Amino acid sequence: MKIYMGVWNIQQAKVLPQFMYSVRRLKDRISAMPFNGLDWILDSGGFSEININGKYSFSVEEYLHIVELHQPSLFFNMDYVCEKNALLKTGLSIKEHQEKTTTNHIKIT
């Protein structure tokens, strides 16, 4: 079993065998992070995006561009989390969050 620890900067990433990095740290970068050859997962930042903005501040197409630029080993879907605070922030139901998550998944694939 592999455990991917979430990290905030390159120095942390370089000392771990595998790690997770948030798209929120990458979305404004023009050049690729120096993660070549490292085993890492790109997190969509869904929890923060929804709780801060009530939606994603970037499109599926922009997310896929970030994926292509940085080449993670894996990346997460742009999910709409269903925690109570997120539902209050969006004003949507759990079913609507699930539908938005599914729509994003279909667009990504």
C-alpha cells in the first residue's frame, strides 16, 4: 500500500517517495513544476474551491491543461464535496453536487 502525503512546496516533495500536490498551488504557473520522474497525485482542490468560492475557479479544460503541463502520475476528478458547509456555500443539494461531479468526470474522460 502506498500513502501519498499532501505537501505544500517542492522541498517537501523531494524528500518523499510519493506525494500529493494541490492544483490550487499550480493553477497560476506557466512552466511545469520539477516533478519529472516523481510519483505524485494532483489533487483537484475541490474541498477548498467549493468552500471558498462556491464553485471551481477554473474550468475542466483549464484543469486538463494543468494536468498535461505537470504530468502527475494520477489526478483526481473535479468533485463537488458534499460536506454541510459546502452545501451551504453552493446552495445546492447532495444530488446536485453528485451530478456536477459526474458531469466533470464525463468531461475529463
